[in-house]
Amino acid sequence: MVTITSNTTSPTGDVGAYYSQTNTASGGSGNYGYACDGSLPAGTNFDYDTGEVSGILATSGQYTYVVFVLDIDAGGNADTGPITATIYPVLAITPNTTSPTSDVGAYYSQTNTASGGSGNYIYFYGGTLPAGTVLNTSTGEVSGILATSGQYTYYVSVSDDAGGNADTGPITATIYPVLVLAITPNTTNPTGDVGAYYSQTNPASGGSGNYSYDYGGTLPAGTVLNTSTGEVSGILATSGQYTYYVSVSDDAGGNALTEPITATIADSPSCFNHDTKILCLNKNLEEEYIFIQDLRIGDFVKTYLHGYRKISCIGKGKMINNTNVWNYCMYKMKKTETNQLTDDLIVTGGHAILVDELSAKEKELQEKEDFSVKIDDKHLLLLGLSDKFIQLKDSTIYIYYHLVPENNGDDDQRFGIWANGVLSETPSKNQFISHKYEDMEVEYKP
């Protein structure tokens, strides 16, 4: 009697894979013929001589068929009973990236996601994984703490219990040295003046080279952080101390930050321009107007109501004339036949001259700036708010100067002195120190 035996009645496979399901006859005369009925898996064919169903699987789904055998000489026949083939979608594996990057010491995670197939996956790899990482054979993830910089090329493969397999193709991981953030200039205590342009740079090194910057704390008022370069810059708006830090990250997942940066921002300079002449007592004990840049500590200047006083502090600085900020811009009073000037007087807008009275307009403008100060019996008039002075419209770099006469033990004491014939203010010793003028021995020319 003829019989027929299938190698399986529940075959599986993946689209694109080769399918072979055999059906073997035995008994009878041995001279067999085969036939089939039902739906064969798409892409397969039936071999009438051997009873095998085979081919490249084309479409997923379930297919049920029956294979029959006929004993040609003895006339017997038999069948397999229903054979149900389950064909799964194409097995594929997709890496989240084929060019991962990271930094030594960072946590590395590169995922490889399988799809299609039977859903029961196992992963393996070839090539060289980044030092410090391993492959999870159940999930396909390559992960770990990166140990050594360099380039590592590997691939991840997946197979399922339906006999399918696929691989990612080459994955090249670039692992960079530890990211290091450096500060330029090499200081965590930058300074500046209200109205001045502030620039504090924070270049990064190491890592992937593709940086993004952020900050914490409080930036000096008027400044912003350039998130592409790490520079903190802008026109300083308000005096005070501002503490912040700058952080950097790269596209490899590394990050670093600076130590705290404390910026000290002083009020805008209230100073004299280069070549301003100050009324002094010269070496021959005669009154003489002397260029401010030629004066030094110990020289005598003439003060209003307090006689001749030795200079206790004198310094200078540089500024770019900023016509958008009145107290960080130069103003000029021109010499006329009636104003008693010895020469044109050029001073910063935040400088003040001493006057007996303020006009109603001058008083109103100064009240808006919350400025109401006297030296001895004189009112201070801010020159940037006075119609006696005209604003200089250039954007030139100016050198400015100021000095402090010796006080009577009170470092907040201020004096009036004559500059180009006009009675002008001096800062107190405390104000002078807080502004951080440069020493007069530093030589540069306008």
C-alpha cells in the first residue's frame, strides 16, 4: 500500500527566502505520480515527479494545500492531509545610523531594529565593535562606556526561526578623544564698562568638532551667547557683577562646561579725551595748563575750593565711540569768544561739568537718569544730556583719561578741576578703583 509523508505540515519562511517542502512516497510499486490541490505559497512551484514544493517566496500570508501520490502500477493513492505554510514578510534590519559618533568616556548606544520575519530574532555581529561595547544578542543594541578613540567598522546580522537572515551592512563608528573646553582669554574675571562692547570667548577642543553652546547663570546685561561659537558679546547695558558658565556639547554626545565666570561691569567712563589740558602748578610753581597724558602721580592740580592737590591716582583706557549709547560716546564743546574755553573740550557723555544752576530741561533729563549730584556747592551737569555739547558721530577708537586728587581721608570725596578752562568733575578714589583704569606707564597713541 502506498503512503506519503511530509517533512512538515506547518512550514514557515520569509518573503525572499528559498522555500522547500518535501513530500515522500513509500510502499506500493514504487512507480509514483504526484499532484496537489489548494494554494501554494506565492512564488513556489510543484514538482509532479518528486512531490516537492519549492521556490523563492514572493508574498507573505498563510497558504494551505494538499499533496497526493498515485501508485501508477498498483493503482493505490494517498495524501498528506492539509499542509499550512506561514510565510512572513521580508526579514530586514535597520540601524539607527551607519555613521555613529561619540566621545571616549561617554555611553554609546547604537540600535539595530529587525522587522518582518517570524518575530523571533537572534542577533550577532562581524567586524570590530567600539572598545568598551558589546552586542545584546536579544535586542541588537551595541552599547557600553567607550574606552578608546578611533574608527571601528562592524555589521550586525539578524536571523529568525523561519530561516531568514539579514544584515545592516557596514557601520563605521568614529570615537573621539575626551571633549575639553578651554577659555580664551585665560580669565574667569572679565571686566567692562557700561556702553562698551563686551566679548568673552569660550572655544571648545576635542570631541567631534561639531559644537553647540549653552549657558547657565546670568550674562552681563546687554550681551547674548552665540550658540555656534561660544562667544558672549554685546553692548554692556548695566553695571554690576554677573556670574555665569558656558557649556558645550557635540554631536557625538559629549559635553563639558567652564568653571564659573564672574564679569565685573563698571559704570561708563566719565573721562577726558587725549590732549585735554588740566590747570596745574608746574615745576616752577606757576599755574599752567598741561596735557593730561603728561601728568603723573605726585603732580599738583588746582582744585575748586581745596587749593592745589597732589594727584593720587591717574589712569587711562580705550573706547570705541558708540553713538547709540550717549554715556559711551564723545561730546564736544567748541571754544567761542564768550565761553572762556582755552581749546575745544572733548569728553565722554557720562562726564560732568560743575555749574551753579541747572536749567529746567537739564534737570528733567537728569532726573530721568536718576542723577542728582553736587560737588561742594556746584551741580553736576552730564554732558551727554546738555545742549552745550554736541555728540561726535564717528566710530573712532578714543583714549580717555582721568585723575584723582589727594583727599582728606575720605575715599568718596570728589573735586572740581579746570579742563581747557571749564570746571569739571573728578571721580572719587573708590570710583576710580572700581573702573579699573590702565596704568599711565602703558604707552599707546590715539
